[in-house]
Amino acid sequence: MYLGVDYYPEHWPSDMMDEDMDRIKAMGANTVRIGEFAWHLMEPVEGQYDFSYFDRVIEKLKERELKVIFGTPTATFPAWLSKKYPEIVAKNIDGKVYAFGGRRIYCYNSEVYRDKVEAIVTALSEHYKDEKSIVSWQIDNELGHEGSDQCYCETCHKGFQNFLKEKYETVDVMNRTYGTIFWGQSYNDFDEVPLPTETITTHNPSLLVDWAHFRSKSINDFAKLQIDILRRQIRPEQKIIHNLFGGFFNRAYDQNVLADRLDVVAYDNYPVWGGLEKPLSPEHIAMTLDYIRGLKNKNFWVVEELMGAQGHTVIGYLPRPGQASLWAHQAMARGCESLLFFRYRGMTHGAEQFCQGILDSDNQDNDKLDEVKSFFAQIKSNEGVYKSEIKGEIAVLYDYINRWAWAAQPQSEAFDIEKEILRFYRPFYSYQQMVDVRKLECDLEAYKVVCLPAMMVLSDERVNQLENYIQNGGIVIFGYRSGLKDLSNNIRFGCNPVQKLCGIKVKNYESLGNDVTVQVVTQVGDGHSFNVWREMIEPVEAESLCHYTDAFYKQYSGATRRTIGKGAVYYIGGGADDAFMKTVASDVLSECGIQHTQLPEGIECVVREGVRILLNHNAFKVSFDEIELKPFEVKWI
Ligand code: GAL
């Protein structure tokens, strides 16, 4: 188990290094991450590599038996590189070249950049190939984050056209798939296909999804280049990782592809950042952690766990005393098995002056340091628990193609895919169930219940597999719009296979904008509301769970259930409120024989190896079942 800090010794005078490392050791750390962003230090002049600075750092770390996670420095390149090769820099959607100064401004498809990356990563890993204190290599930093998933340069334009040529082989097939007959947009050649930059109205929805595929491939190919070099050079016991960021559903970047190539998935856990006035809700943080675990369906690492307020130009919420370590404990409870805090000390210069570290610019011991020390001590005393495997009985599935299709056409002003996933996740979380957040293609048989929120794009093949799964006793809960489109992001002509499976006919639908809700009543008379979206369902061979109350649509159902073989399928035809979703979740859990209880709001409970890990996310004391939890307290029972 690696516990430690992100340490950037190069930010500080060299004579501070010994004292820093002594303090890192004294806080209970056994590992530091170094190297990220230090390309200029390693190659100050083109082709002249110099790793002597990090040789010294590593020697000193070894003297203290501190292990190393080494980051390849490719997220920021030296100024000489873009001066000499300006074509490496990415262009934004307006066709403007990014200025040197930020980070991750390179184009993933630039041949020159890829060559330079290959050279530095090869030289670096060659230099350290016998260094046993390096336990892991992290490639780059948060690929695709901060808008770096997009680039609209000429190289990417050509690359996109070639990608389409490879995918469709002939332009006629592409024309037919896209339906370019509409608005007379048929192409004679792939070289006529535009970049999806600004146009009036919107681009073709199939083209937009293909663009996202292409962007995703660009990032994943770039990552693979580094992974392949490291695989050749390093020892097998050294883990290749990458630090994934939150907000992944909002990027043209399928992280599953990368996860398959990594040894361990690592995550940067920032429950609050920038100008946010309050942190993400506990269940939202939990869902992202469960997504990270789901990428490899294995335990993961957190290589950046916030310890203090963060922000570049605007700063937001300050984690309350004990709250940042509570989030670290939550990550551990949900499958993290090594954790590093970002960062040892906040920097007085540069763009991240307001990203707090454990220590601040006064360099004094403080409450954050105490929090980190007790966190490390508590984790070490429960180490065995955190090595154990986690397997949920409930799965909430997502799909990147589906996500990209929704991004092209959100259909409701209020639509947000992450909120839709959370809509299905939250009720099971509130019943203290461990939920696996997995990609659509995962093994269904591993679960008793499978939820598919807003799964608009779905193949016939997957619908058939879901049907078999239900026949054999599985329970599936579909969200609205499910099965509407094929994998090319076109509406199916004729029958929607999901509606057929659910025994329903969606007669019409309505997009509910921001702050619009409609009322539904259940069979037992409870009143609930739908937001974002609603569908007018005719339950042909299904039981209705609720119906609308407004004059024109009260004959229609809003949600249904159908028994099929040994299992059942639910269809929730709108953005149902939390109470409605909880009722569905409770019924489903009872049907599966899964015991479920609710704890007081803000209390999270995860059971690992018979140990109940209780986390109080509230800023106040909570008592229940003869247990008392102070604000932000964690207890093992
Ligand atoms: C992370 C990033 C770090 C640093 C940190 C500041 O997203 O990986 O390099 O920028 O945010 O909070």
C-alpha cells in the first residue's frame, strides 16, 4: 500500500529538500510522486537530456526509504519546443492556436510532438530502468482534461478524414450512414468532410459522434505510445498508471480503452474545485469512485487527493476541518488501495498559487498536516480491509457513444447525463448498496440488477442479451429514451426493441426544460413529479407504475414493470423524483432478496471484510443505533 504526497522539489530551493523529505517521512508517508511537468529540467536544450536533478532527489528519498511514482513530463513541454516546432500546439474551436503558458496544449496527433515524447520517455525510462525505488510510472497528467480532448488543427482535420475513410471505406457508405441526403450534404470525397467547428444550426449528429470517436482514439493512441515504451523498458513489477480526472462523462474520451492498457487505474479525487460554492454530494463523489473502480473492475489508486481549497484564478469552498480526510477515507472505503495527497506544500509562484497543499506558504505545521498524519495512521491499522475485493450486486451502466450522442442533441435544456446516472445510482446508494458503475458491455451475469439510465443508443444485440439476462432472473431498469437510436446515432425506423421488450408503446414525449415539473400519481395514490423529460406510455403488456395527472395525458403511464421469464424489466419514462426512484429501488431489492435499510441522511456505510466503515458527511453530530458520529467522523465497527 502506497501512502504519500505529490512532491515537486524543483519548485523550492535545493537546500529545503532534506527537511521536506524528513517531514514527509514523519507524517507517515512511504511514497512520493515526482517528475510530472518537469520536462524543461530534464531536457533544457533539444536532445540534451539531464536527469541529474532527479537522481539527487531519488537518492535522498531512498535514504529515507521513500518509494517513488515517477510522472512522465509530457503534459507541459519546454518553450523551446513550440518555438522551434509551432505545429505541435493545438487549435481551439475558433481555429486559434493556444498560447504557450497553460498546459496540455499539444496536439495528440502531431507527429513532431509524438516523436519528441517518444524520445524523452525513452531516455527517461532508460535512465531509470534499474532504479528499484520507482514502484510506478504515471504517464502525462489528466489526459483530456481542461478542454484538451479537443483540437481543430489541420493535422486533426486530415486525421479525422482518414479515420472516416478507414471506418466507412467508401464515401457512399458514409453518406448513407449519415443520411447526408438531408440538407443536400452528400460528399463526393472524404476530403470534403469539415471539422465540426461553428456552423449555423447544428452539424450532422452521426458526424458529431464520429468526431468524438476520433478525439477519443487520438488521446488513447497518444497514451499507448507512452505505455508501449514503458512496457519495453521497465520491470514488470513497476505499475504503469495514469491519473484520471473527474467530470469524465463530459469529454470525448473513452477512459475504458486506456484503463485496459494500464496496470492500475489511478484517480485525482477533488470533491470540490475552483469556484464551487459547495462540494459534490456524498453520493456523487461515491458514484465517481465506483466508476473509477468499475473501469478495470478492480481496486484503484488515488494519486491526487485534495487537502485544502483549490482554484486557479477563482477559489471556492474550503473543506471543513476533517472533511478532506473524510473524502480520503471514502475513497479508501470504495476501493482505493494507495493514496497520495495533492500536494506536500502549496507553491508561491505560478498558476497554482491558490491550490493549497498540506503545508502552506508559511511552512508551519498546521491542522491539515495533523489530518494527514492521523489518516495515514488509521489506514495502516486497517490495511487488510482495503486490499479486499469489492463486488456490487447492482450495476449502473453508462456508455460513451451514448454520452456523445446526448452531447450532440441533449433534447432538453435540463438534460445532464451525469445527473441521469446519479438518478439511478442514488436510491441504491441510500439503501447502503455497493453499486458498480460499469460500461455497457460488462458481464451482466455478475449482477442481480442492471440499470440503464437514458440509454438512447443501444444495439439490437445488446437488447437481446438483456432479454436473456432477464429471462434467467435478472432485473433491468431502463431510463427514458432507451433504444431510440442505433450505433450511428440515427433514430431506428419502425419498432424500438427496448419498448418491445418492456411491453410498452411510447406514444409521445415532451421535453421539460429547466425548472419544469409534471405530476404523476402511483397506483397507491402517492404523488410524485418528473423533470427533464417525460414520455406518454401505453402499457401494452406491462403493468403501469404511475400515470400523469394533467388533462390531455392522464390516460398515459409514466413508468412500467413487466415480468419476463424469471426476471423483470422496468421502464422509467421520465426524470422521476428521488422518492419515486427509491420506491422502485426498494421493490427491486426486495424482489432480489437483498436486505436494505436507510441510514440518516449524510451517513454512508460500506461493509468490507465484515467491518462496517461509517462515514458522517454532515457538518453536525449524528446518532443512530447507539452509534454517535461527530461531524465528518469516520468509524470502523
Ligand atoms: C489536478 C492536476 C494537478 C493540479 C491540481 C490542482 O487536476 O492534476 O496538476 O493542477 O489539479 O488542484
